[in-house]
Amino acid sequence: MFENKSIDDLAQKLTNLIPDSIKDTKADFEYNIKQILQSAFAKLDLVTREEFDAQVKVLQRTREKVDSLHQELLSLEQQISLNNKD
């Protein structure tokens, strides 16, 4: 999920774009934009970098295991083929 600090930072940056002449609405705008951003990011089903990196490692290990099993299968097929020729 998107971190609240990141949402707060983004909301603050957007709030800073509001002209000083309408400062009274800045606090309301910042609160509302935080709510909108949290809702939007929640719908996107985002993951953190740490979660993404962990899944990359899992996929790498899985790929290595699949490759190893594939090589083992090829070796066994060769053995069966040689035994059938005899």
C-alpha cells in the first residue's frame, strides 16, 4: 500500500500550489486532497517497494528451481532413451 507519508507529502505539495490569497481554504483543500489520494491509491492496489522486491526474489528462486527440475527431467529422459535402445 502507498505510505501515508508519501500521501501527506504529495498533498502538501499540491496545497502549496494554492495562491496565498485563498489561504483560508488551504487547510480544507489539504485534508480533502489527502482523502482523495488515499482513496485513489487504495483502489489501485499498490504494493510497497519492499513487497515488490520480496516477490522478485521469490520468483527468481522459483525460476532457478524450475530450470533445475527441467535439466533433471532432460537427464532422466536421456537415460530412459538410452535404456530403451539396449
